Amino acid sequence: MSAGKRGKKQGNLTSEDWDAKFKAAGQRLAQDLGLQPKPKRKKDTVWVFNRPDPETGLIKRRSKERQRKAPKRNDVESLLAELQKAFGISPEDGASSWTKRLESLDESWRSSRETLIHHMLELEAIPDQCRCDVCEDSEASVKCKDCRRFLCRDCDTREHIQHCLHDRQSWEDGFYVNAPIDNPLLVSLPAKCKNCDGEDCFSTRTTSSVYIAITMKGRKHIPRSEVICQSCHHAASEMEIQSIIENGFWPGSTNRICQIYSTDLLKWIDCFLKNMPGSSLSSIAKAIEDFDGTGKPINKTALSRALTEFRYCQHTMKGLKETNQMTCPACSHGQHSAHVDGNFKVYRYSKVPRGSRKPYYEGVFIDSNETVKQHMNAVYTRDHPLKESSGNMCGSTSWRAANSRSKGRRKLDECGLEVAGCRHAVAQKAVNMFTGEMYAYPHYIQVNFLLPLGVQYLWQDVICKYWPWAKKQACKDDRFKQAVTNMKPALSVMHAKAHQWSCQVLWGGRNQQGACAGAGEDMEQFFSYLSRLGSTTRNMSYAAREDTITEHVLFWNNRKVNTMAKQLCIRYKRNSIFLKGSEDELKSLISSADCEVNEDILQMWDEEVKEHAKGSSRAEVDITDLEKYFKIRTLEQEAKNLEQYVSTSSKETSLLLDSSSFFMEASKKAEASRIHDSTNLEETLCRCLNVGPDALLQMGRKAAIESQISLLQQEVELIALSIKQRKLAVSNLADSSKQRTKLRRKNELEKEKLQEKLDKVATLSGEEQRLTVVDAIEGHFPWHQSGSSSSSLPWDMKKKMVDLFVLVQRYREEHVLLRQEMRSMLLYLKKQLASLKEQNQRLVETADTGIGCADCVYTDRYVPPMASKQELKGIMAVKNRGIKEIEDLLADAVIKFSRTLGPDNQLQMSESSENESSDDSSDENTGI
């Protein structure tokens, strides 16, 4: 019965009832097991198990993930999408990315390869029964690639009389070959025969000899022509060099001309070698041989000498433009800074013959070795011999440049160069080094070159070692004294990071008032270019090495001058950005200090940091009368207690008992107690403070403890700051494991020293809870936790503010200096332009003047002779080209400076300011 009822009841349930029943059972089961369904997303339910909290046992319900709403259709991207869809513009129609452009370029090359090889093969095809393009009668046998015509033999000879160097080809055995040159060079005929004085009686004839012409297309053989007088049959050869130069060639030798070189080729080689210093001229000659394809060699010695003489001639022609490539236009009206540094890459082997030829550019960039030697003899006298000892350690770094003595290097003659340059990386003067870096080399440049220029700041990598040495030399000569009184030292910014912190504070360029924001590493940029010459200068003669270096220096300086206006504008804009950022950072740091800090306080902190860097703050601290009284009374009491020991013992007895040090100390205290008497001081202090002797002694003890604790706290902060900076240097500056090991070892020693100071502070203050080394390095000092005055700030905070403060000052000085340099450059170019125009006008008025002969010292120089009318026109043309170049340079500078400074902030250049001295131009009130 029950079964039937149960079956009947179950049989009455519909499918929907069963679904609801199973759903309810599933929900109860899910609640019991901690299962929750995911929100339905048009799919079947997915059950997720939520883990109970292990501490509370409660089931954490996972928050439902919010559906990301569709972006509103009011942004730029959606608007662009709507407009692109409306106008039918695909996103790819705009500016494509770099990857797509490269893919498009690759695809275009791949699709064009078949066409390119097709046309190249057509050029190699030999024509079938081709007629001459000139006479149209004879069959063509020569193809001129320059004229783009097919010619017969006769027409080829006739058409190429004036174009003998055209690239011509003939076809034999079914392929093209280079056709030999049949026509000689065009020659110039003399006006009068030297043998018979005949006029206009010359003719030319082709001889059996040839010129070996080296051009951009390889080696060519050009028939040599001869000028014959028809009256006396005399062969005139005086016009040979003129004819060669007029045809665009340069002789390989002036004794017996056999090889001639295209001036275009020499210019290309010169430009190539100067843009890629260290490249081999022999490799270039081999490349020309390979390009020619004939396998005939090129005389590399003759090519080298021809290129050298061609450079000398071009240098003289540039000199006619009155361009001094050793002068920086921005420093022409008072040079602010100079950086002196050594370079050991451009050395020369002693095994290479020195040679008898003198350098052509002697004294232009590298000073004479004799004058440098005389200066060294004056410096290293008997009082200061060459073998004097010199420490080259600064902190934990050993500096090779910090030497007053050095030895010659094995297998080397010239070891390198000591170079001086301005703050715009224009190389100005150098001397050869025959030993390692010695102080005498930069001292020679400072005294003989930088001092006459009026340089204000001398930047060097080891100025902290060099400057005290230079001061010792001041007693030997007035110029030596002026060199250290008229100039100020500055340590290069990047090299300063390897010096100890006290050296950075005392000598660093960022801490020198008036030094501006220059890095003082300007010659490093020049050395990155010059050092590549080392692969070639080491195997050169003495003269060739010096001339090669000078040529590259002139090229470098010329490039720097041409881009000077652009670089000054970049510096000005960048300095403005840095100035604004540093000022904002300083204001933010001051506002976070929770105390009043002004410029006077920052200046006081700067002086305080310098005093601590000198290491003299403890020695020069003023002690109060209370401290003095306490020390004297304590000394008297100790001496009184030791009086019996001193009187009964003796020096011999202390030696026998091994207590000599204790006996000497006791004797000193007894002697000091007799010298210092505290009676008068005690009476004065008791009367002023109205206290007794015992209370006065306690007050003195308290004052001495407070003073000593204050000094120890400052030392603790300084040591902690140096450890913190050294830890940063381990990860940021050290580029080798050896350097990192040195820094870490130094930090370990400093930590031991810091622990000793902390123990003394705790002992004197009587504190049970001592400050740990870790807390000190992190800057947690308990004596700064209370108080709102500026004196309560920790040293690391003061140091940060001082660094930003001096940096802001340097940026402000740089702002003023850059404006002065812009003005100096404009005045220099303006004066140079006026001088050239005046000279050109003088040449026009006086046609018979001799240019350069009066100033010529050497007889073997490239100098313009007593000018004829035609030569005078050439000089005027060169000067006109120089005028145009200076006008373009001046116009470019005016445009760039105007855009940089703005229309309301222009440089003032009145006519009266042109005659101002360099001292006046360096003042802030020079009209800038």
C-alpha cells in the first residue's frame, strides 16, 4: 500500500517538477559544500569551490568580476574611428610604422630584382653592326659611358681631345674591356721661349712616354705631350706643372713627374681619412687597385707624399680666408675655462726612424720639444729634483696622472700628448710627452699658453694633487706665481666621483663659485676622435706623426666651429630645463624639512661642509671658558696624583720596567700643570657665575661633555654619509669586481670607525640603548628627532640641500656665461667678416701688392708669391669664398640665437661694444 502510494505520488510529478526538485537539492548540496555558481553568461552553470578561511573557518565569497563597460563614444579614438568609417579611410592609409616601411622596402627590392638584373645584362651585351652616333657611316668600335654614345675610332679621337678621361670601352672577344687613352692632356703654352725669346711660336707633339694617372676609377696611362718651339726646336718644360694642375691633377713628384693624382681623389682620401681616423692609406690604395681590375700596383709612397703636399697647399689656401682654426669663436672675448688632460694612444715606436724632415705644422698645435725641455729644467731644479717623491693616492684610488716624476716607456719615443682645450671641445695646444704624465707638462701649457689667454678656471682630473705642487713652484718665477693667483682650480665632474668625498667638496667644479655648470671633461670627447690615430702614428716618423695629428685637429676644430651656434643653443635650452628642475627640487626638499631654511643658512651649511672636509673643524673649534677651566683643573689634579711617581721614578727605571710611555705621559702632564694655572680663571668664573669652585668644576665638566658629544655626533653623521655614498658607488660607478672589492673593504673599515664613535657617544651621554651602525647609515639619529630648528636636521639632509643649492648657483652662472659666449661668437664673426672685406677691397685697389711675403719666415712654405694679375684674382676669389662662408655662418648663428633667446631677449651688440676688452666682455653688464 505504501509502495503503491509512493509510486503513484511519484508518477504524478511532471518533468518540470523533477527539474525544480533536483535544482533545490543541488542548491542545498552547494551550500553544504561551499560551492557557488558563477554568474550565468549564456552558458551552463560552472561550479567553483570557495576555500574556507583557515583562521575563522568562514567561507570567503569571491567578489563578482565586474563587466567592463563599453567606452563612451566621446573620446578622440572613437571619433576618428567614426570618421574613418564615414570617409572610407583605412587605418593603414596614415603614416606607417617603421616595421611596415621596412617590409614595404624589402618587398619593393624583391619585386625589382628581376628588372634590375635584366638591365644590367643588357648593358653587357655587345651591339650587332652598330653605326657611329657621330658620323653615322663607320662601324662603331668604342662605347663612351660618359657621353652615352657609340663611336668609331676617328670620331672617338676627335670627340675626346678635351675629354681624354671619359670612361670608354671597346669590345673584343665578345665582351667589353677598358679602351686605352689615346689623347694627351691639354697643355698650356708659354708666352715666350726662354731659348730664343720667340713669341707665339710653340706647338705640341705626343711623345712615347706616358703619365700614370691615378683617379677615382683606377690607374690610367695618359700619353705625355711635349711643347716645342718652332723656331729653335727647344723643348719647353716650364709649363708642365701648370698644365697638370689645370687638368685637375696633382704631381706625384716635382723632380721627375711620372705619376699624377686626381685632385678629386686626393680630396676624397683626405676627407675619408679625417672622418675615419686610423684608416690605412695603403688599404685605400689597394682598394683603388681592386676597383681598376688591371692588377697594376699603385706607388703608395708617392701617393702618401702627394697627399701630404696637397694638404699643405690646401691649408695655405684656407689661411687666405683669415680663418684661425685654433681659435674658438665663443671664447674669443675672454676664455672662461680650459681642460688639460693626457692621451697615451697617439704614441710612436722608437724603432721607427725619426727622420730629418721638420714638421710642416711645427708650433701650430704641438709646441716645440726644445721649449718644453727648457721649462722642465726650470721646474726641476736642485731644490725640487726630478726624483722627488709624490703621493698619487686620493682616497682609495691611485691616479697615474698624479705624478711629479715619471720614467720613459719602453720601446716608445713619443709616449703621447698633453692637450689643453676650451669648454667647447676645441683643441688649442699640446705638448709631446716622452715619459708618463708629469706635472711639468700641464704646468708648461698653463704658464705659456693659458695664462696669456686670461683663462679663469683650470680643470684637471687630479687638480687636488697638481695645484699644491704648482703653488710650490710659484717662488721660482713671476709667471709661475701669476699662474696660480690669476687662475682657479676645478676638479673634473666625472673624475671627481672616484676621489674621496672631502676632495670632491674642496676641489670639485660644482663647488667652485663662478665655475658654471661645465663638466670639465671636454678633452675626453676630443680624445675619442684622436685616439683612433694610434694605429697609424706608432709607425710614422716624427714629422709625419706631428703633421698627421695637426691635420686631424684642424679638421676637428673646423667641424666644432661650424656647429658652434647649434651647440650653444642646445646648451642654453638644456641649462634652462635643468635650472628649473633643480630649483623645484630644492624648494620641495626645503618644504619637507619642516624648518626654516633660507639662502643664508644654505650658504652657512656649505661653508660648514667645507670646514669638515678640510679636517680642521675639531682643531679650530672654540672652547668656552668653562671647558678650559675643567681641562686645566683636571690636568692639575692628575699631575698632583702623579707627582710622587714622577719624582721617585726616572727614564732609566721606566725602561727597565717597560713603562717608558707611561712615564713620558706623566712627565708631560706634570710640565703642563706648571705652565697652566687655573687660579686666575677660577676667580673670574666664580665671581661672574656666583658659584663655588666645586659647582664650577661640575659646570665645566658638563660643558665639556656636551661639546665633545656634539663633535662626535657630527663625525658620526659624516662617516655614515660617506659609507652611504660609497655603497651607491659600488652599484652605480664601479665597473669591475676589483673596484667593488676596494669600495667594500673601505666601507668595512669605515664601519669599524663608526662603531668606535658611537661607543664614545653612548659612554659620554650615559645612554643604555646605543645607536647601531645600521641605524646610523640609514640616517636615524635620535638627536635630530626633536626640535624644529635648521640645526636639528641630519647631515645627509643638509648635504642634499647644499648640493642642490650649489648646483642651482652653477646653472645660473652657466645661463649668464652662455649669453656671453653667444655674443662673443657674433662679435668674432663680425670682426672677421669686416677684416676680410677690407683686405679684399685693398686687393682691388692695389693690383701689384705681394701677399704673405713680408710675413713669411720659412722659405720652404706654401706662401703666395709676388702676385701677378691672374694670381691676384685667384686670391680675391678665395677671399670672396671665405666672405660667403662667414656670412652664412653668421646668418645661421643670428637665426639660431634669435629663436633660442626669443624676440624680447636679444643680445645687445652696439658698435662701441666691439672695442671692449676681454675683461669687460666677461662682466655681467656687457650688454647681454
